[in-house]
Amino acid sequence: MSSSSISQNAHADALPDLRNLGVIARILIGVNLLAFGAVLFAEPSWAQSFTRFTRVASILEPVLLLSIVALYLALPWLLQLPYRTGCATVLAIELLLATIVHALAAQAGAEFAPGSLGRTLALAAGATLFVLGYFRLHARAFSPALAEARLQALQSRIRPHFLFNSLNAVLSLVRRDPRRAERTLQDLADLFRELMADGRRFVRLADEIALLERYSGIEKLRLGERLRIVWELDEAPSDALLPPMVLQPLLENAIYHGVEPATGASEVVVRIVRRGDRVLVQVENAYRGESAKLRGGNHMAMENIRERLRLFFDAEARLESRIDGERYRVEIEIPYRSGAGLRQ
């Protein structure tokens, strides 16, 4: 991939995912630390600092909680706005909420009554701009990591031996079964087309499953009866969104480590279910310890997937692998997000 093609996919500024638990936690912790730091700087003693922070918190915490709820509900609409307009809208929402909470606190005559409205609005505006600036810098800092992760995926997801062996298998079919050879080449082209697609966009689970089936068909042509795949997809939410090409490396590793070293038939299980607001993916294969050591581990692929899950879902995704008796199992758990209205 040339450097020009990478620059064409440069990261565009966007509002953070205000429904993500990791983003919400950062907002709560960051704003409170910012406020506490400002109080420590302004007051000469610890006792006075804590007293003043309690007073500030009487306005800060209600505004924070109301902000999280309001922005959570407004996020689909905010994401449709241009970045600068979205930031201005978020700032306006925060100032409105700060004004309402300030007025209610002043009317109630609480022990820690707020100061002037201007000071409250200045603090709200400063905290909002600080948070928006932080997430903008955070996104820009991780943009090269996303590009790097995508490049690593292009280099390691499909092993060279798979391409060469697949082409040799197709060549063996050209004369005796030309239609099947044509279908296999089409599947191979579709697979590599997905590899070259924009890795920053979500895709539907149904499309990823279709890609897995194409990939398994190519491998079936190569391995024959040695490869047996059990698909447990009855409870799979076909409209769920996930990063592209996350599942294929798991199936590739299962075949590479669990099927290719075997002399007889070997089974790979692909299981996808929805559990409430979570989607669980499990891929398991026969564990062959000595063969795994000789062939090398799959740490690069696993770290690649873990990095991309973190970039897409922050703290809401989980990737684990374990040995269970004579089976090796990899699990991915991501939040369920419907892609029913996703554009192709």
C-alpha cells in the first residue's frame, strides 16, 4: 500500500462516542480532576480546598450527570452534524444545563450556594472545551495506530501459503471443473477486496459471516475432508456491527493450528450468539501443543485484533483465549449495536 493511499484515508475529526462506557468514565474522572486541581491551585490549605471543592461539586456533579444523559440521548443527531457544528451544539447544551442547575441551586438557597452565573458558565465552558479538546487529541493520536494496525492486518491476516496453495488448488480444477474454479477465484477476489477496503468502518455481522463462509470454502477445497466446520449461528444477530475482518483471522488461526497439522479429520466450531446487549463470538479448534510450538504462536494476530477492538469499542470489548482440555478456544465479546440502517 502506498503512502498516498494512506493519506487519502486520513483521520477526520469526529465527536467521541458519548455512549461508550470508557468515554463516559474519562469524562467523569477528567472533569472532576480538573475541578479539584483548580481548587487546589486557588486555595492555600487542604481544608479550604476540600470545602471549596464541595461547593463547586454542588453545581458540577448535577451538570455532569445531566450532560451524560442529554448527550447520550442526542448522540445519533449530533453525529449527523459537521464536527465544528457538533462541538458548538455540545457547548450550547452544557451552558444551558449549567444555567438551569445554577438557577435551581440559587433558588433553593443551599448551604453551598453557587457564585455568580458568569463564573458558573465560564467553568462549564472551560470544562466542555477541555473534554472536547482531549478527545480530539486522543483520536488524532490513535489515528496512526489505526493505520498501522490495518497495515499489520493486511500483512498477517492472510498468510502467503494460503494464497499460493489456493491458487494451486484452483489450477488443478481449471480443466476438470472450470465452473468451480471460477467460483473459487471469485471468492478469493472478494476476500482480498475486503482486505483492501477501508478498515475504519463498521460492517454487519451477516457480511462477515458470508466472508467466513467464502474463506472456509476455499480452505475446504484445499484441505478436503480433513476440515470440518460446525456453524452455530442460529442465535447470531445478523444486524450487529463490528470492525471488518476481525473474525476471519480467528478462523484462519484455528485451521492453521488445529486442522493442517492433523492427519485425519479435525473439527472447528464457530459459535456466535447475542446475550442481551452483548455479542459473543467463540472459535475453537483441537489443541495440538507440540505442533503449535513448531508452527509458532498466533500472538501477532491476537494482538492485532485486540488493538482494533480497543480502537473501535474502547473499554467495552473483550478478547480472551484459553486451553480447555484438548480444545483451544478464542472468545470475542463486543457491545451489540444494530446496523439495520447501515449504508452499503
